[in-house]
Amino acid sequence: MDIDKHSNFSEWFSTVLKEAKLVDLRYNVKGFIVILPWAFKTMKLMYSFAEAELEKRNHAPVNFPVVIPESNLIKEEEHVKGFGGEVFWITHAGFNRLEERLALRPTSETAMYPLYALWIKGKSDLPIKMYQSGAVWRYETKATRPFIRGREFLWIETHDAFATKNEALSQVMEDIEILNVFLWDILGIPFIVLRRPQWDKFPGADDTYAADTLMPDGKVLQIATTHMLGQRFSKPFNIKFMDEDGREKFVWQTCFGIGMNRIYAALVAWHGDNKGLIYPFSLSPIQVVIVPIFKENNKEKVLNYARGVYKKLKSKGFRVLLDESEKTPGFKFNEWEFKGVPIRMEIGEKEINNEGVLIVPRDTGIRSFASLNELVDKVSKEGKEMMKRLKEKNWKEFEKSLKSASTFEELKKKLENGGIVRVPFCSLSHGIECYNKIKEELKAEVRGEKVGEGKPKGLKCVVCGKEANHFVYVARQY
Ligand SMILES: [Zn+2]
């Protein structure tokens, strides 16, 4: 397609979304998109991987209503301050005005926690670890962009309750571990987990930890967050348990949001190249596409052979397609390449004579021969090796975008080419003025400090020159 992913990401992304048939943007409500099968099949696979990781760690699925009565939503003061302006309201049902307005959930704390208060009586009812997969709605006022910022988005949210603060804190660490497995091991998306400044946390949380990834234009995108809620919700929602010492105590809570739309955008952005989309083998709706190459005189022979190969792969559980359409082989190559199918197989007279197929991985485009006997093993192996190459490439690129600076001028200079710049900073609780200066003068954000990273010794804040208590990561954001 000849659009460079890095220098012209916006056009690259729009072209891939449209030409690979990932979305239809013609739905007539602003900020709402139609996700098409070629994207949604992959998103469903993403869901199944993420849900499996949650369930491995004892989270149970649950399904709460999408409507939240206004009286629930306003119970936690900061929460309603944070979300109030973004809520879609239902005011009527049929011909009647509702006595109480209903919010379309912008997130589910205030839907779920009144029930948690009923479910939790004694210590034996704890912990509760539940997750819900679905959509939430937020009236975004910033410009919307498919998958990156919309008014309806798909995610998974977990809501956990514990008897002690320590258990809640270790849940936050477990959530980060889940992100490592899901985002990096399975999806191959590089990211960094940062504890957000106090002025930028989830409305109603004690602390917010967020996964930021980089897009090809050098801007960061927040793709998941886990929050230490402490007792900020358990008190207004009266979620208490009778402890062993005979005293009633409020529970400690965490919640965790895995933003599927944005993670999908990051998947497309990280793996794709200037020829289009590249889907990892485990996530592609079609893992292997077989393209038969024939003339009129050997058409039946080639097709029969190709059908045999198709059946063999299908019986082994691969998602495979035999492209028998009337288009030319060259057209088919381009089409499936653009749509990111990880492995293409070419079958012609020569392959039949050699009792094998040609295998072409999407990322390198290098053809190699595989005999029918080794076919199944070779496909699995190629799929794994391709993912390994994609991850290596992504990691190198991500590392290259991580920089550091020790003065404001240096920070300014390093931000020019995008990426994430590490600088010493005074305070994530009280440094809002320094943050504002970075935001106003450099149009960048203080994203927070890296979990587990030590404190700077003898360094000064790049903005105010006072003693630095954190290394923070600064970047331009979506
Ligand atoms: Zn400062």
C-alpha cells in the first residue's frame, strides 16, 4: 500500500482499518463503530486468552446489568466527579419518564458493589474475585478514533474484595502479572507499567497502575489499568464482614480494566508493516491460506491435491482456508498479505510432483518447501517462529524509544522524536505544578513511576530543581 507506518501512522492505520475490513465507520451515531468479523474474530480470541488467565487465578465470570440507577452512581464522591460528565443517561422508557435516571454503565463499581454488600457477611465469604466481559459507554468529548477512543468500548473489568489491605495490594501485583502474560507473552505487545501521579488516578482509587504502550508515531496509549481502591468504595457502599475478632470491618478492594479495543489497536499497530496487517498465528481468524496455482489443463489435479492438504490441516485443528475463488494467484497473495494471514501455502504442479507445498510466512515472505509428511509440524513451527521474530522486532523498537534526560531542555529535545523519556521528578503527590509546566510547555504527560524502580539519589526535579523522589516517565499521549 506504500504508506509508511512510522512517518504516517494516522493514514496507515485508517487504510488498514478500511481495506482489511476491520471496521465500518458509517454507523450513524458519532463515536460508535461497527467492528467487522475480520477484527472481531481476533478480539474474541483475545478475550478467550485473557479470560483463561483470569480464571487460572480464581476469578469467576459474572454478568451485571448495563443500567445503573443514579442513586448508586453518586454514592462515591470522587467517582461521580470523575465520570459525571461522561455518562449517557436513560430518562424515558416507552412513553413514561423514569422516576430515577439510569446511567449506561461507564464502569461497573457502582453496579456491583451494592450487591457485594449483600453477599459478604463473614470472613468465609472473602475473597470475592469476579470479572465481567462486555461494553461500557462514556461520552468522550475529545476527537474519537476507531478502537483508540470511542464512546462505546469493549473491555474486561474485574472487581475483587479482600479482608486485608495486603491481600488487595498483592492482587494489584497479580493483575500486573496477568498483563505480562496476556499482553507480552500471548499478544507480543511491549508495554510499561506505571503508577500514575495522584492527580491522574482513577476517580475513587487510592492508587492507579497503568500499562502504557507506544504507537508507531511515538505517542503512548494506555491499554489497561489496575486500581487499589482501598476502602473508598466499601465505606459508602457499606461492604463489611464480621472478622474473627468479633469486629465488623470494611473490605479492601481492587478493580482491573483490560481495554480490548485499545489492545486490539496496539496489536494492529505493533505487528503490521508497510504491506498491511500482520496477525500473530494464535490470534488470526485464518492461520493458513492455501492458494492453488493452476492452468486450465491441470485445474482439477491441483484443486484436488490442495483440498487434501486443506483437510489434513483442518483435521489437526488449524484455522485454514483454501482460496478457490476466480481471482489470480497474484491478487490472492496481495489480498491475504494485506489482511495479515500469518502463513500462505502455494500449491502448483511442481509442489505436487515433489509431494509437498511451499510455505510463506507473512513477515519475511521467504518461501520454503515442506513435504506432506512434515506439513503439520512445519506449520506449528513456522507459526511459533514468526511470533518470536515479531516480538524481537517489537521489543527492540520499544527499547529504542525509551530514553532518559536530566534537565528540562534535554527532556524537551528528546520528546521531539516521540517515545518515553525518564526524568527525575519531585513528587507524584504534590508535584502538580511541575506536571502542569510539562503539560503546557511540552504538550506531554507525566505518566508515573515504574513499579519496582528505585528512587533517584541526589538528583533534582527537572522542572523545579527540588530534590527528586521519583523517576517518572514522560510522553505525549493519545
Ligand atoms: Zn518539581
